[in-house]
Amino acid sequence: MNYKELIFVWIGITSFFYIPIGIMLHKRSKRKAIRNRSPVLVLIIHWSNYLQCCLFLTTLYLSVKNTEPSLFDGIYRALSIVLHYSKFFPFLQRCYRVYFIFKLDCNIDEADSTFRKNIHRASQNWQVKIYLLSLLPILLIAGGISYFDITEKAFPIAFYDVNSQSITEIVYLLALFLEEISFVFAVYALRNVNDDYNMTKELTLICTLWILTGLVSIYPNDTVWRICEICKDHIIMIICSCYPLYNSFKESSFEEVLTLEMLQSLDLILQCRTTLEAFEDSLRSYNVKIKEHSCSEYLQLWLKCEYSKYNPDNDMIQNEAVISASNLQLQDNSSINSIQSEVYNILNDICFPHFKKSQVYLDLMRYITKQQIYINRLLQTSF
């Protein structure tokens, strides 16, 4: 297989993956993993990636044929600039959107927050408008480039191989420097922003990748530059398209929804994994003894009884529960239900009041409040 045939195979493989993934991203855009990432921006990045890959692969083929400069060269340079910034602006906008939604004010007063006053900034409609306004000057510049043919020595993107003019590439390097500075500020702003959807990590990884691969642009060989750009596009596709799409398939049909009302009832606390773990952590730090036994032992006995109720054929667990009840000197050890009921009353009357006064409870309240704000913000702006 020669070089030209290899390029055709590369284009075919690229299309084989990009097109179905793009279609599935659109069809599953209402799933939380994609919806929370702003589906419009995700799709813009994905298709811009695909078109840029096809453009660069096509020009690699033309460079092998030693095609002379023509009208297509100006069109190619214009398209490459437009497609490049069709990805760059959405990435910056996604960084801003994640920061804007997940960066809470110190007082967490949602009614008087900056987000509430400027909620439109995180909506998809507003993001699309900003994207189009940002791209407008790029389109004008690209049109001028194509018409006047003014950037042959200013950008290392001519589809035919020429000797690089490092001094005259200052325009391109300046633009690259500004892009990298923008991403450095974006990474810095996102450093303390935490979200449950890994969007912060995803965008930070892309920003870092963009900055590192920018160093290749000063390499004097245009073919090497294009191949590196194509490889970068493939990595971006895996991170920003495949990862959210994969998460959209593995989402559970049932999701724990935490509310502040749940913290007022021990029943609800014991039914939710997050609140149960917090309750257990609180009991470990509770030094009060009940009949010379720690509160954690009573909680463990309750869990054994709960497990035994759903696994009635497991005699070993039932025997362990009865033995534990005897060691804890419970009044009624006749059945699993009576043991669990008595343990529950002890937890509710003695341990639960302590839990409501603990630092773990306050931290959990703050966590739930923040999660409710995040969910509401995402629901209000994911359209």
C-alpha cells in the first residue's frame, strides 16, 4: 500500500467513526451526560473536528501528487482557519459555562447570586449567538485571505510543501500564543471548580493538549504539522465525543436525588447510600456508649437485619444478627424484625439527634444544597 492509498484508507476510517458518533450524539443529546455539556457546542466541536481532518487528509494527498498552487490553495487556507476557530471558540465557551454554573458565590444565596442575575449567559441560545458573533470576524478574515491571497508566508498551512519562513510566520505564532494564553487562563479559572460530570477534567485536559501540541506548529515541515493536527483532532474526538456518548449509555435508570427533607428522617437517611455513609461516619466519632457498646455496632446490626430480610435463605447472616443482638443485650431476640425494630428505635432516639448536631450533618446539608443548585442551573440552561 503506497502513501496515497494509505491517506484514502485514513479518510475512510475517519468517516466510519466520526459520522455515526455525530449522529448518536444528536439522537442522545437529551441524556444527562450530553445535555449537561451543552449539546449544540458538543456537536459543533465534533463536526468541525471531522471536517478539519478530512480537509487536512485531502491536502496531504494533493501534496503527494505535487499539485501546483492554485485557487484551491487560498480556499484551503481560509477553510482551515474557519474550522480551527470553529473548535476553539466552543471550547472557550464550554470552559466559561462550566465555571459560571459550578462556581458558587460564597454565601450560596441563589436568590441573590450572580448566576441568577445573568442566567441567560449559560443557555444554549446565548452560547450559539456568542459563537456566531465570535466567528463572524474570522469569516471576514478568511474571505480576505482567500480573495487577496495574502497569507502564503504568514501561515504554515499551504497544501503544497514549501520552505517555512520562520520570520514571516509571526502572525500565525502570535495568534497561537493568544490561544494558548486563553487556555492557560481557562485552566487557572477551573482549578477549584468541581462538578459531578467530569466536565472540568475533560476541558482541562483539552486545554493542556491544545497548549502542548501548539509547540509543533513551529516545526518547519508542513506535512508533519498537518499530521499532528489530525492526531490532535482524533484525541479531542475521543475525549469530547466518545466519552460523553459512552456515559450516556451507562446511565442508570434510577438516580439518587438528595433533598434537605431527607435529612429530617432517619428512615430516608438509611435508604440512601450517600446519607447512610455520612450517618455512619458521624457515629464513628460519637464517643457515647449504649450498654457499653458503640453506636456503630447498632448500625451494623441494623444493616445485617436489612440484608437478612432481602436474603431469607442466608442462614449465616441471620445467625450473626441474632448473636450480635445477644451481645448488645437487646430485649427481644426472637426474630429479625423485632431485632431490627428495637435497634432502629435506639438509633432514632439516641444516635440521630447527635447526628443532626454534628459537623458531618452540616457538611452534608451544604453538599445537598450545592447539588440542588447545580441541578437546577443545568436544567434551566440545557436548552
